[in-house]
Amino acid sequence: MMTQAFYTGLSGLRSQQQAIDVVSNNLANTSTIGFRGYSTEFSSMFEDMINTSASASSVNSSVGVGTNVNATVMDEALGVFQLTGNSTDLAILGDGWFGVQGEDKPLYTRDGSFTFDANRDLVTHDGYYVLGTLGNNINGEVLTQQLAQIPLSDVSSQEKLRLPKDLSFPAQATTNATFDGNLSLDDTVATISAGVINSQGVRNDLRLEFTKAIPQVLPGSQWDVVATTGSLDGQTIYSTQNGTVSFDERGALVSNTLSSIDNEGTSVNIDLGTNYDGVIVTANASLFSSSSDGIVAGDLLGYDINKNAEVIATFSNGQQSNIATIAVFHFANDRGLEGVNGARFSESSNSGAPIFFQDAAGNNIAGTDITNFKLEGSNVRLEAGLTDLIIMQRSYDANSKSITTADEMLKKALDMGA
């Protein structure tokens, strides 16, 4: 039995040493972004059954032969969120993992400290490509479609988010110009202007000049209107159209013969409204407003990431478009992930394959809230780790003492035998 005490104490020393190693690694990573701490689970080794002196008794006793480290278990608690000044820093507020492309396989992490490298590729701080779904709305260096959102593709289809360094937003020619306001009953010329974009992305001027028609047919009033498109400096006229608008005795617009005008190859619809919705006539002073569609060309200013993990391109013309969506992966058993280094993990047979959550319509979704301008710090609590370290150190000392005691008892037994 004294020999068994040696083995029991040695197993305790070995197990507590492993537990101290785990806690020490946790404490060493209290400042590691996205780090998940581990705890040690112990189990009793095989127990030898010892019969009591009363052979007929049903009461048995047992004595163990030591302890063993059964598993080191990941702590899934969230870490403390830290504010940053970078929109490409992301934190997952619930369950989930970002994916990055390792040397030979995808890796998964809670560390969302991403950035754009010199080639505008979305990468980690040490150069690993971030995985996600591209919108396929870029052809070369030209945006082909303005997207509000990009659904995630299948898990196996996630790719490196490689974005163009230079990107242009193509011009969209004006097709409709709308005018609102009041024409005064005074016999004066009234002018309304609107900016219109041609097919080359150049902003031109669409000008309407209203003059009271002669003669006037009562009730109501009639106005001759001349529409012109030209350069903003007024030096070049591209097209001129004439028409007549009529208003009833209450000032509501009842007819309009001016429907459209050419803007260097693009037809622009002229919308003056109907009834009281648009241009009207009253005794008040002339006052107008106008609006038009169409967008001038723009150059890329940069990329940002919003709270939905969407990569947004911003252009010099004030326009934005979704370019890609960063993937958020999930696992059936997060604790089964295999640690690779720091805050990065790989899938295993225990964790299961990565999956995406889906909404009611079957679309892949992040399945959790994402916030930018924040990073998730380590979830290791310093005070808890130090307390565990003290407990394990005392346990280690106790096991060492049991070996010393067994050794002293063995020496005395040998001396008695001598």
C-alpha cells in the first residue's frame, strides 16, 4: 500500500502540473485579442476494491490509485469588448467565429482586428486573408451594380475578400427631372433650373422659362415655356424645346405639352406634376424647387465595414455600395475546436464541420450581432486565474508531501525489518 501511495502522489503531481500549465497559459494571454481560456477537468483513476473483514458483509470499500487530467475545456464566455478607432475592427456579440485562410486550411477566430493591406485585400494583422462572400458586382475596376446587401453563399464557397485597389462608380444619366413651385400671376418671366447628367457623367443645366401666353383665355391662365439643356457655364446650348402649360381658375395645372428634352443623346422626361401636385399658379411670388435622378461618376475613397459585417465601398460622388459580406461560422460543438495558435482554431471531428445559420426563408445569415469599432478581448479573468494557481500549487505541495510521507514510512518499515 505504501508503494501505491508513491504512484498516487506522482499522478497527482503530474496532473496538477498540467493544470498549472493551462492556467499559466491563460494568464499569459490576458491581453490577447479574441483569446478563449481553458479549464482543466480531472477524473479518478481505477479503484481497487478492498473487501471488509466480514466476508458475508455487502459493504465494500474502495481506494483510488490517483488522478488523471480528463480534458482541458474551452471557456465559451464572452471577453471584454474594447473600443477602437478603426471601422475594420469587428467583434461578435454572440456565438460565432470569423474565418481566415490558413496556409492549407481555413482557421477560425474571435479576433476581428482586420485591416486592408496595400492591395486593398481584407486581412488580419499578420496577413491572413479574411473569408466571406463577394458581391460579384465589380468588373475590373468598375462597379457594375449598386447593391444594398449580399447574402452569404454556401459554407464551402467562402473565399478571400480580395478587393480592387482602384474602383470607379459609373455615371448614370438623368432620365427624369421633376419641378415644383408657384408661378406668380404677375406678367414676368419665371425661370426654373435643374442639374441633369449626360451619358458621359457630365452635369449640365436644364432650364425652363415661363412667360404668360398672349392672348389669355379665361377662366384660368396659359403660359409658354421654353426648355433648354446646356453647359453649366451657359456657353453651349445642346437642345431647345417649346411647350404650353395651362392652369384652371384655382391655379391647378390641367395640361402640359412639354414632355421631354434631349440631353446630349439622353432623353430627359420633364415632370411638372398634375393639379396641385407640382407647378401651380397663385398671386404669391414665384418660388420653385427641382430634383432629378442620375449620378455623376465617382472614384473610390475607401472601404469600411458596418455592423452587419458588410464591406462598403464609398465613392467621391457620395454614393456607396455593398461589395462583400464577411462570413460568420458556427459549430455544433465549439469546445471541440482544435487550438492552432493564439486565438485561432481549426475544425475537428469533435467540433463538426462549420455551418451557417439560416433565416425563415432559407437564406444564410450571420446568426448573431456584429459591432465595428470594437474588439473582443481575452475572456480570462486575472483574479480567477491567480486564485486557481494558488489552489493548484497547494494541491501540488500536498501530493509532494504524500510522497515524502510514504518514503519515510517505507524507511521505518525497512529499519524494523533489519
